[in-house]
Amino acid sequence: MKKLNLHRFAGCRKPGAFALAAAIMMSLAACGKTDSTDEVKKEWAYVPEFVTIEDERMDYYNMQLMGENLYSVSLEWDENTNLSTQSICKYSLADKTVTQTPVVWPEGAVNMNINETAFTEDGSLYAIVYSYSEDGVSKNFLTKFDGEGKWLFSQEITDLVADSYINDMAVDGEGRVYLAGDGNIWLLDAEGNQQSKISMDSANSWIDSIVCGKDGKMYITYQSYNESAGTSEYALTAIDFAGKKLGESYAGLPGNSSKLAAGTEYDFLVHDSTHVYGYSLEKQESELLFDWLDSDINGNSVRNFGELSDGRIAVIIEDWETNDNGIALLTKKKAEEVPEKETIVVATISGGYNLQGLAVQFNKANSQYHISVKEYYDYNNGGENAWADALTNLNNDITSNNCPDIIDLSGLSVEQLAAKGVFENLSPYLEKSSVLNRADFIENILNVYTFDDVLVSIPSTFSMQTIIGSADMVGEKSGWTLDEMIALAEEHPDAEIFDKVAKREIMQAMMMFNEDAFIDWSTGECNFNSDEFKKMLEFVNRFPDEVDWQQDGPSTPTRIQNGEVLLDTAYLYDFDQIQLYEEIFQGKAVCVGFPTMDGTGGHELSASNAYAISTKSNQKDGAWAFIESVLNKEDSNNRYWNGFPTVKSQLDAMIAEATKVEYATDENGEVILDESGEAIAMGSHGVGYEDGWSYDFRTPTQEEVDVVLALMDEAKPVSYGGEDEVMKIINEEAEGYYSGQKSVDEVVGVIQSRVQIYVSENK
């Protein structure tokens, strides 16, 4: 097992960038404003009927819509025979029944496992089948079964696809098969014989999916990465089976496309996890039809979708977090026929899966308000400045009359915005709440999100990041200054301070915890021409310009134990991780933190679901109702993924669960004893590196729990988001010093001037 890179900051994460540091029920869809706080009336609404398939044999993960039926492949294990049975399962949308038909393998077929599947309207199944022999040899087959589960043929395709991973397959109306994987498309006839192989022209292009259009032709959707622009382009291309080549290409697909389905009014329906569009081949244009949230659906949980003969859209939903799986049947209605809710707009840089899921749960449960999400990151264009542009646009809206009701604080400079008075004080709402009160929460969480007596947010969960070192080097206490870190480095000239950290990452770390030493957002004063900032630049210049992540060599734990690296960064999201560093530093690990000007603090608190209410919102009660629903939701199933809960009772439950000792048992349930007659405690998991260094986690001790709890009393959200204009200026101008073209005095003078102008215009 390769250990996840711990060298990243948990504060502001740009997509693709690393840093240090479902019973049948009707639900009425809301209409109204979506992508803006300006009221926009929509002509149509797509009203969902949610259907749960009360049959565990139906697998939502590989479910496909063909005609008016849903198909999937089930796998059942017989503990008596130690054999598995695979079946074709069909769910009829007309009579809501499930039929199961076991597939019948030919005589002599063993260890046959169905992977990718494609169904036809008569229920026939085409499948990529992996066969594993006892001698370790694996083979790949294209196999077909009819609608009664009868095996029709198998064609070995092991040599055909070689080491390529088949990630999609489709069958056209003539039974011809199309396979896609690793930038290749294989064309096979109705008997599984290869006809041709088509490869994408560029190594920077990859195939997303194969889809049959309403015209009966087969198409692929693919992405091409433009290295110079740093953007991805999305396109649709026809497949010319007879000509054994790609046909005409079509532009105009929305960015970040994930799924296409043949339409009736449009050539295709397209969804990008947030919106659903109608796409025209002739016009090469996409028209926005609706947002998934307006139909109470988390677009990130949509496994498949398609249009039925009566015009309804069938949506297959599998939500791994909430287990809210099922089918949504969307009916298009005039918007005025649908009861309207009051819309609450939540603004986010990049909302992702979690916010969409929380919004859906709230919208389904609340009859008065509807959460709409406005996401500022432009996936259609992307590029190097996309994250910075999103920050700028959100900040502009927050301070304008286009201000959203709720603001997701992820990636924002909370202190800077708080100084502008844009956040509503949540304390009065908390005091009036019938389900929550101040004593429910970890006190430090409330304290660090209070600015000038204004409680701007109450996160639901959080993680922490800190620097860890050996007590022999950093002492026994938490906190230190930059001078002390520099002194440590000079005492060990042959060692690196951190493993695989570049200049921009370490500068981000320094600014995250020390920006307030150089910028006073309340007065607008800047102090970048100070000796402290010069010293910071000189310190950052010790690190490499870039890090070679492909470089072979010993792991970070090995290098630390060999004396080659002095410090490590720890990302703490549960009570297990601290023991890993105890092992790395041989029982002498101390959470010293990131260096600060005053030598205190230095432990980053990275919050999840940290929402603030805008002082300009006209729906403050509705906004609080959403925040209250998030905080009142116990997320025990995902506690270890989302970090530490801020509600003390949930945190206590997490500690009890983490410190519960479980013992190994035999087949009769009896506890197994070691050679000394002691019960053998079971470990939870382990971590390993390619160089052989590994560690098996055990149940954490109370002392280790106390270390983490102590950090919770000190950690705070950083004052710097990481991708704003200030950091852009620093990085741009510092290059002159790093390269030796300018002196440190020249560089800090320019930084001081440029940042001062920016702060004066934006304070």
C-alpha cells in the first residue's frame, strides 16, 4: 500500500493542485432563482416521483435503462457450495416488478467474472468477462447471453486489448460492439470478431463514454487537455464503423460532462453533475434545461439517466453517503403549476458532493425553503487563473447587491471578509434554537469563528494540520518562531527541513499563519518591506523551485529516521494518526506547529460545512434553518472520512468508538490468546511505502487522544485562503529574488507597493 501524501495544506484546495500544508413519494420541485440572487422565473419545472426498488438484487451501480425497463447484473454467493451465481435482473417501470434470470455458463467455464456490461432492449447481455485460472493466468472475453440467460458465445479478447482497461462498452442496433479504454476504441461485429481499432490522436485525450444517439449512430465523448492553456476541452465524435475510423466531431458540450443519453426533442441529454442540458448536433449547442437540485436530486449521485417514451426522464440514483438510492421519474410541467418555495442561494467556490447532498436532504424535508447552489469555479474554461477568478467573482458578489444568502467559507479569507461586516451574527439564532445551544459545541470552535464579537460560522466537522518533530530537536512545547525553525535548519546543514516541499508551498504555509503580521485589513496598512518578511523570503529560497514526485528513493519516514529530513506535516482527521508520528519519531513526536511571528498557535483547523449568513440576505431565517439542519445531522457513518465533529456528544461517541478494544476471535467466536495467555487486540488498518517502511495501527491510547484534544483547543482557521491576489503578487515578484535577478530589498519594495494598492482598494 502506498501511503497518501501528507504534505498538503488542508485549507484551500484548488482542483488538481497539491499543497503543503429513495416507497414511492412525490416531491414538488422548487423554481425560481438558481445561478444568481436575482429572481429568474423558469418556464418549466421537472417534478420528481421517487421510486425505491425494494429488492436487493437490483444493483444501482451498473444499472442501465433500456426502453421502459431497468437492467443490472446481480451476484449472489452460496456459502454452502462456495460458488457464486450471476443473474440478469430486470425492473419494469410499468408494473414495478423485478425478475431475475441466472446466466448459464457453458460446460467447463470456471472463475468467470462479469465486469463491464451492455444491455439491449430485448434484455440480451453483452459483457466483458475476466477468467482467472489456478496458475494465475487471466483472460478476457467478450461474452453474450440472451434475455433468458442462455450463453450464446464468448470471444477471447486478451491479446486484443492487451493491458488496456476497458472502462465502457456499448452495442448498436445491429448488435455490433464498441469497447473503449485507454484512448482506444475497438470495433467488433455481432459475433464478437474484431473489425478495427481506433486510437485517439493525442496522448492528452481520453474517452469518457460511448453513447448511441437517437439517430441510431454511435458516438464517443472525450476530453483533450490543452497543456499551454491548462484547460480541458470536451467534444463529441461520431464513430464510422464501416469506415473503421472516427467521423464528424461536434463542439459545444458543457464542460465537465459526465453522462449523455439519447433524447427525443434534442439529440442528446447531457448532465455535468449540477445541470441537465439538451444538445443539438446540428447547432452544436447546449441549452440548459434544469438544475438537479431543482428536482431534489444530487447530481453527483446520478449513476445513469435516459428519456422514456412518454417524455419523462428516468434517473438512477446511488448515494453512497446517505444510502438514499432509487429511481427518480421527472415529469416536465409548467412552472406555474408547481408550488413555489422561497429560494436560499448558497455560494461556493467549488461546492462538490457534500453541499449538493446536504441541499437535497434539506429541500426534501422543508416545505417553505429551497436551497440553490451557485458555484463560482468555471469548469467550462478552467485554466491557471480559474480558481483565482472564482475567488474574485465571489468576493465581488459578497460585497455587492448580488450577494448570496449563505456563503461557503471554504477557501475564503474569513478574517478579511469579517472585517468588512458582511457576515450575520449567528449567536442570536443559536440562542433561539430549539434543537441546538452553545454548550453543544466545542468551545474553541465557536471562539475561533468569532470576530469582533460576531459568530460568523459554526462548522459541522473539521480536521487539523500541524508540523511534527522530535522533542530532541523542537522541544516539548507547542509553538515556535521562524527564527527557531531557521536555527534548527542551520544546526543540521546536511538535512532537509521537509521532504519534497517546493518554494510556493512553503511560502503559502508562512502566509497562512502570518498574513496578519503584514496586512491589517481593518486599517488597510501593509508591512511587506519589513525585516521579518525579508527573512521569510530568504528562508523560502532554501527550498527547490519544483518537486520531482516521480523521483525514486526512500520514503519520508525512512528519511526522517535516517536523519535526512527533520520535520513532517501531519493531517489529523481521527484519533489514529498521531501514533503514526510517534512511530516515525521513535516515541518523541511533538506537535510544534507552523512557525508564527509570536511563537504561538501554528495548528491549522480546516473546517467542513462552514457556512455564514450574509448580512444582506432577505432570507436569514431560511438560511439559519439550513445551517441548523446541517449541524443537527449526526454523520456517524462517515465520521472517519469527514474528520472530527464539532458537536461534543458526537465527538465523545467518536472517542468511545476509536478507543474500544476489539480482540481477535476464532471460528467459534472465542477470543484468541497469545503465548502469554493474553487476548490479542486487533489492529484497525495499516500504512506502507514502496521502500518497505510500514506501520500497523493499534487502538489509540488515552494519552494519544489527549494530544489531539489539546490541539483542538489551540487550532484555528488560517487567515489566508491561498489563491487570492495577495499570494499571486508575492509569487510573481519573489521569482526575481529566487532567480538572483533582484535583491531582496528590491523585491519586497515592489510587493509592498502592489499589495498596498490592492488592500486599499479592497479593505
